[in-house]
Amino acid sequence: MDKLLEILNDLHPEVDFETETGLIDSKIFDSFDVVTIASEIIEAYDVDIDAEDMVPENFNSLEAIWDMIQRKQEEA
């Protein structure tokens, strides 16, 4: 999860990702951020993130993003 935190902190260093649970709902992330994060995750974790994965539920918190990564790794 350290790599994921690094990815997120590089994008938005002002956010406390360990406590924030509304990254999409609070408009901290915009669509460009989500695409950037997805691209970084694909490269860092060697998983496929499809269009159906690009939903707010998967990107609203550090935990949600990590859960999605874990699911995608299990599918591979």
C-alpha cells in the first residue's frame, strides 16, 4: 500500500489519504485525477483497470482504491 500512498501523495500532497473517505464525493479528485491514478496503478501493480472499474466507489478513499487493486490482482 506504500506505493499507492506515494502515487496519491504525488498527485495531491495536501490530502490526508489515510482519513479521507470522500475523494470523489468531496471533489478532491476530478476525472483527470482518476485517469492518472488508474494509469499509475496499472503500471505499478500490473493489473487491468477497465471502464467499469472507473466508478466513484472504487476511488473515494485509499481503502476503496486498495480493495480494487486487491480484487484486480486476484482476477489476474
